[in-house]
Amino acid sequence: MTVHAPIQADFTYGEPACDPAGLPLSVSIYADRGHLRDTMRDDARAAGISIRETATLAGLLEGAARPLGEVVILDCPQADGAMLAALARLDMRAARSGARLIVSTTVDGLDDIFGCMDQSNPQLLVDPSRADRVIALGQLLGGSGGLRLRELSEEDRLVLLRLTEQVGQIAQRLDRLDGGSSPAHEADDRDSAFRFEAPGKSFSGKGDDSERLVRAARPALPDPRMVRRIIRQRQLRARFFDGELFADPAWDMLLDLTSARAEHSRVSVTSLCIASGVPPTTALRWIGQMTEAGLFERVEDDTDRRRAFIALTDKAADGMARYFAELGRSASQLV
């Protein structure tokens, strides 16, 4: 058996990682590839997490009632019907127990796994490197669940902070395009991605006794043909320059979803990852941040509960409509 050394640059050793109650964390690891189980085990130990179980995916199928660790890491490149059902059960168990999931898959398996795991907000990775898994573990330990943070490398920490900050700025800009906010409300609502405030000039009451407020008419969404032309123009740059020079995944995804909404079409998570112009695992991090910021939302398929899509929220759609309305005819010249 090959033993892999932990990544020293990503985590520092110290006291065991603990949950909010101060109890040591444990992890359950499921993967069919033995070397991958060993690597994930070593990195979890390096993060101060004790190992509850390491097993193949068959162990996940057979151990429906088996106790889980507070953290579950699994690798599932492809999933048949039985595995998707097992993942859906795992997702529900994690949502009830508060366990945190890190699930890696392939591009081909992403839509199916995304569709069946909608309860526990798992971290999804696509063809991840070892560093991608370590970053996911670091996000989990320092995330909103209150788990104690271990030390990420300075470079990785800056990347995550920059991502969160950029998404917050996008949300604020779209909010201003959506009708703005008065300075009097900004101080009270600065912690919210979108500020909800008292009715202003954009509202009008109907009837003396009615509390119903009607928002003034807003611009329509831009012509999707124009938006698609802008997207093609942006993609054309990669033929002549390194694509990373122009990487702007948040904006590229906003454009793609704006066009889809105007076309009344649905966008799968895989399709949106492709539209982002960055690796799928990076795109999924952006999608998660944009969802938390109130810009994207998950939409279930009414005809097939195993499928789900990504769409703009109404707030984001209104912001994009106002943005293009302010640009007017010059919008078609944007790249």
C-alpha cells in the first residue's frame, strides 16, 4: 500500500478540529480507488479530523444505517440508479444530522449528482486535484457551520476571500441598479447582499385600506440574441490570448443566465460551468457564492425530480435588465 504524505503547505498540525460544541470531529471516507482513500485520509488527519471509517462506495450502499462522521468525503465518478438513491439518502441524513459533505465526481456525472443532493448543501468538486480537495476541506472547517478553522496556505486563503468579496460587490451593484438605496438605510443593511428597505418613489399604494404595494414597471430583459453575441465576442478573445487573462466567471455566468431567462430556457449546472470559462470545480465555488449572495437559485425540474437547474433570482434579473437599459444601444458593442 502506498502511503501519501499530507500536504504540509495547506494545513498546520495542532489540536484536533472540533465542532461548535468543542467535540472532536470525525470523517467518513468513501471511494473505490484505494490510493484516493489513503490520500483523503491523510489530509483529513492533517486537518485534525479523526477517521471514523474508510470504505468503498459499496460500503455506502450497504451501510444505510451506519453512523456517519461529522464530515463525509466521497468520490463518485459515475452514479447509476442505486448509487443516486444512496446519495439522496445520504444527503437527507446529512441535512438532518448537520454532517458536512464533500462530493467529487466527473463532468459527465455532475448533473445527476447535483440533481439528487439538494438538502445538505454539499460541496461538489469536478475532477478535482488533491489541492482542490484540501481547499474544500478548509472551506468546510472555516464555513458558516461554525467549525473551527485550520490554517489554509496564504495563497488559497486570499483566493477564497477575493471570491467572496467580488461576489458581494456584484450583488451590491445589481442592487443599486434594481432601484438603489438611500444612505440612511445603508448602515443598517450593509451585512445583506441585497438591501430591503421601506417603500420609496418606486412604489405606489392602491386603495385606502390596502397594504398591497405595486412596484413601478421595470425595463424588459435585453434581447437574448444581443447577449449571446456579447458572449461569443468575449469567448473569441481566448483564440488569440490566454483565456485566464480575461477570466470573469461571475459576469460570464450572469450573461448566460440572463440570455436563458429571456429565452425561457433552462440551464443545467454543467452548462453553466462551461459558460463560466473556468475549471468546473472553480465554477461550482462561484455558483455557491452567487447563490449565497442571492443572485442565483436552484430550480427543481417539475417533471423529473432527479434533475435541477440554475437560474437568476428575480433581484438579479431586475438588476441585469436595468444595467442593459442604462447602456442602451451601446450594449451590443460590449465585450
